[in-house]
Amino acid sequence: MGRIFFRGVNLIDGEHKPQPNSTVVVQGQRIKAVGKNGDMPKPNARDVVYDLSGKSLMPGMVQCHYHVAYANVGDMNDIDMKYPPTYLTLIAAKNAELLLSCGYTGAAGAGSMHNIDVTLKKAINSGMIPGPRFLACGRDVVTTGDSVDCHPNFWKMGMDGLARVCDGPDDFRKAVREEIKMGVDIIKLYPTGGHGLMWDEDTMTMSQDEIDSATTAAHERGRKIRGHIISKKGILAALQAGMDVIDHGDRMDDECIEGMLEQETFVVPSLYFPWKVVEEKRRTGSSDWGGVDSMERNLEHSYEVLPKANKAGVKLVIGDDFGIASMPHGEYACELEAYVKGAGIPANEVLRWATKNGAELLGMGDELGTIEPGKIADLLIVKGNPTKDITILQDKKNLHAIMKDGEFYRNELTPSRARLQRAA
Ligand SMILES: [Zn+2]
């Protein structure tokens, strides 16, 4: 089998400092060799060689909070009442390809209606449609009168789309088992309000025994569990239960960081939206968003605590509610800029969140997320150096090649001319 040589690249391996003038060799599905240009195997006539000075090679990114079927959501009804499941599934298929085309070779669902994540994952894995590797999530598992259980009773709705409403530990256990039966890999809970939901961030919308029971039920069957959590109280409750992923995680402090480190909890800070709104307010002096002042307070707190959490080694990952009206699908890579320019995290470390940490959240840390021999070849070839300018990743035209499983999804590279002539 011929090999693919990427020579002369700036190597961003997902872990270390960038290494200029490197070579990466791919054979079949996997990375065969990584090193300096001088001490690498020599290509033969069957190999394809790309000489890529001025470009960077990095692992494919992982979107760790993904609502693939959200379509221009302006209010709760838009999520699962506006379009029939069949139409939403088509939207999801388009978004899955869009995500891949933006350089994301992996994704973890954070709540999907009509079991769309599971269907989509099957279609992607069978080769029917292009898309990222998928950790499939199901319905929002919520308590009565919380979150997506927001419709008046006289509407007589079961809300089969997005909501699984339950109360009490037994009911949560059953709901989690139902979701797993439907094929999901990760369960989504709503332990607190806040972040645009009907209850405020200080309100616990699940009791500790409910969180514990759901978490145990997921772990008993080898599945992960994540939660929408916007307060310190909520973070500590999630840590006590042993949840795997804390979504949003506003108001974390040293005590939370300690618990997260101990349990290797993943945290999705999702700063893109507040960063975007607050930056605009600072630029223009005003904002249309009602809660902009409290958003700004939480954002400032995150700017202070995230560098600390990052230094301490908390498993931070990227992802946000793309698909809501103010944050359309396709803007995915803009999120990285918020951490670099807002929170002051070095770009190379934000790229580690997007690659190595993301692969670990998928449960594939041994197989993906860094560029090293033996790993699966999910990788990007990018014009320029995103560790110097993170915004490079926002323009798809700068993604000259996207490879998943050792196969090009996109390849705009030209093989080395000298090699072609010699091979002919
Ligand atoms: Zn979400």
C-alpha cells in the first residue's frame, strides 16, 4: 500500500510546542511516522509526496457540545415543534458535513430530538454520508417544569421530541436506561437553570439523589453523562455524583478545580456566545441582550478562572450551542478566538483542548487527538500557523486538506512535481 508523505510542515501535534519543518507519513488508516525531515523513511515510486512549506499539520478538531439538528433556533418551540423529524434529520445530515468541512473530525452530542444523533452516527459510520466521528446524545433528561418542559399543560403535549421529563431517582434511572436502549453514548441532564433557561442559575433543578441515580445508571452500562451546570453549587453536586462532563461550568472556583482534577472531569466553558455579545457591547456601547450585565460578570469570572484551571490541568474542551439563531452552524472555529483573545489562553493550548482533550472526551484518547505514530490519521493541513493566528481556522479556504481515518475528505494539495516526474 502506498504511503502519503506530508513534508516540510509546521507540526502542531496536539500536545507539544509546534515543530517547524517536520514530516508526517500516513499509511492506510494510521500515522506511520512523525519526525524531522532529515531522519525519515525515503518515499518510493508508489508513495505520494506533498511538500508543504508555509502550512501547518494538526489533528482534526472535536466539537464537544454539539446540537447537530438545531436549525436557527430562536425560542424553545423552534427546537422540536417547528419541523417534522424527517426534515430535521436532513438538516442534521447537512450540518454534520458542514462540521467536518470546518476541520472537526469528531463531535459529542449535547442533546438531540427524535434520536437524530444515533441515526446520524449510523449513517456516517456506514459511509452513507460524510461527517465526524460521533458520540451520540439523546433527549434532554429534565425534571417537571424545567428547561424544555416549558409548554402549558393545556397543550397536552408529551414532548416526545427533545424532553424526557422525570422526577425522583427511580424515574431518572429508568429514563437513562431508555436512552441507552435507544443507542445513545452520552446522557444529558439539566441540574441547574441559567444560560438562557427559564430558571435562574442559582436554582438547582434536580436534587442530588436524582443526579446520583442518573449518573450511576449511565456508568453501570458504560455510558457517559453530562450536565448543563451554571453555578458552583451545581458543579459540586455533579462532582459528588461523578458526572463525566460539565457543560458551561460558570462560577467555578479553586474548590471546583480541585474536584475536577481529582475526577478528571471534562469542562466545556462555551464562552463564544457571551464573548461575542460582550465584545459587541464594549465596541458599540450598547447591547440588545437583556441579561448582558450578568453575562459580562460571568465572563469576567471565567477570564480569571480559566487560565488557572488550564494551568492546573483541568480537561477543558471546546463546543457551544451552534444552531441557535445568534450563533449559526459553520461559525464553529470562531469559538477558539474567544479563549485566546478573551481569556488569554495561548493558542497552542486552546488547540490542545480542541484536539487531544476532545479525543479523550470521545473515549478515544489512545487512538486520536495527537499526531504520533500508530494513531488514526484524523488530521488537517492548514495554510499558515494557527498557533500564531488562531483566526486562520475560521476560513474554510485555509483548510487545504481534511483527512479522517486516513482518507481525504478534502484535498487541495498538489503532489510534489519532482516526485511525479520521477514516478512517471
Ligand atoms: Zn447546549
